Amino acid sequence: MADKMKIVILGLSITSSWGNGHATTYRGLVRELVARGHEVSFLERDVPWYAHNRDLPEPPYGTTRLYASLDELRSYAKEIQGADCVIVGSYVPDGSEVGKWVTDTAAGVTAFYDIDTPVTLAKLENGDHEYISPALIPEFDMYLSFTGGPTLDEIEQKYGAPVARPLYCSADPDIYVPQDTQVKWDLGYMGTYSEHRQPVLERLLIEPARRLPEMRFVVAGPQFPDSIDWPPNVERIEHLPPSEHTAFYNSQRFTLNVTRQDMVRAGYSPSVRLFEAGACGVPVISDRWKGIDTFFTPGSEIMLADSADEVIAALTSVAGAAARAMGRAARERVLAEHTAARRAAELENYILAARESDAFSLAA
């Protein structure tokens, strides 16, 4: 374990999980960094849509501060200058300006943490520099990415990042645990509505629900339009705070993972829901994408499906004992490789490596 470091994170949100997957990632990462002895501050832009939906307004680990504007953020200049590492996350409001200010101000290691890598790269291709620009990427000492594989090479070679490394999402194995609870649904899904994911959800959950009227299904998540024709055996839940995720997963016989189109195209982009469900020991049926077998072994730790017929076959043919064995194997994999504690240790190693690099030494 490294000596105590001061780490500042400027992220989309740690106080509200409403409509985003960033909060749970930051919560686990900050908690585990603090547990490893580091001093962590989290700076979050105070925006109305999160202000009205804060399920963790005062995180019990590290120090969380809200700022109302870029001018107010600049009042933290001394904290930025004194940090061993400053991390700017994706989708931070005015992110390009925030990142430029951080890279100009910080004396320690700087990193861009992209929780939306394929979306970010698609935006850059279209000239959209909402929260990061091509010119800013080389200014950070390292680029941390939710997506691994060949995308990391692209970030280094095409966009000039000095170092690009994976820092995937994770699950807390103390929170996401198997529970002996009554099963309410045969198949469930949790995620914010996306027009790109919706055709896959239609194929892998809504169509099976229509064809299996005797079974029960559930979709939890905000922003689904009223125009969707939900079968009567599909229950809708508008929003579930993280405190209710474990019970939700454990109330399903199988859970469905659906990946955003950009992330399917890039591959090597696991969602946090994939690890959370796995940690609960609930067997997962997932859409197929390149690199998924580097996180879970298909057939023994996860099931892959391309069609409604394959989902229906799983729901009607996979015995309970086989499904439970798959769930147990998935949990063991999460405990070994995909916990927040593991990610905190990886981040610590990345920071130390960046501090020791020739490029950082010359810049300093």
C-alpha cells in the first residue's frame, strides 16, 4: 500500500444516482481509497436535477463539496495545487474548461476518468467537445477508461494521451450479496432509457414477455417514454436508489444486461449492473459484445443471448440448480476481480507509475 496521498476528484455526481451510473462508481472508489489511508475530496457541480434527487447527500467517506459555478470552483485552487492527484470525470458540466483549469493549476498527477469512453470518442469524432476536447487529452498525465481493449491504443495513438489505462466499474461485495428472498420476477432489467438500447430490450425482454404471459418481468429505470407498449406481465419501476438494488436483483430468477450501442461497438465495456448482479449471485443473461469473455466466462459464469428465442430457452429450460451454480460462479469472479477495493488499488498503482514516469518528471 502506498503512502498517504491527497486525491481530488471532480465528477458528475457522488450524491445522486438519479439517471446516472457514475455515483455508485465514485462512492465505491472514494470509500476504498479512504480505507487505504488516502485523503480524498470530491467536488460536484450543484445542478437542480440532482439537487432534487440526492439519495446520498452527505457521503460518509472523504469530503464532498458542491460548487455552483466555475468561478466558485476556482476558489479550490490551493486544494488542486496541493493534491498528489487530481481526477476530472466525464460528463462534468463545462468539463473542457474544468479540465483546462485543472491541468494548468495542478502540481501533482492529473487524470481524465472516462466513465463513458465510447460515447466520448463518438462525440469527439462529431466535433462535440462537451466535456473533453482533443487538445485537452494530451494535457492530462493519464486517461483512465471504463473501456479497455483496442480503444486504449486509439486514445494514446490518435488522441495523444501519454498513458491510457482501464479503470472499470465495480461492485461492493458487502452490499451486493445473495439473499434468501422470495423471487418476484422471472427476468428483470435495470437501466436508464436509451433509444439505442431500447431495440435490444425489446428483443431480449419485451418480446419474451409477450410470448411467455405466464411469467413475470420487470424493468426499472427512469426516462422511458409513455409510447412504449409494455406487455401486462412487465412491471415498471421508475427509479430504484442504490439501497434497493440488492433486493431488486435477488428478487429475480434471471437478470438481463443490455449494453449501449457505442459500448457494444467498442467492446470491453462492462456495465456496473453486470458486476452488481454478479455479486448478488443472480444468473445474468447478457447481450453479446467483444471482450465480455474477459470479465465472465460464457456458459459457466454468464449466459449470452442474441434473440428472444435464446432468452426464452434460458427461462424455460435452464434448471434452477444450474442457474444457481452460474450465479455462484459469477459472484466468485466479482469477488476476485471486480470489487471497488480492487479498483482503488489499481488507481493507486496508476498514480504511482505516473509519478515515476520520465514524462511526469520532466513536466514537474
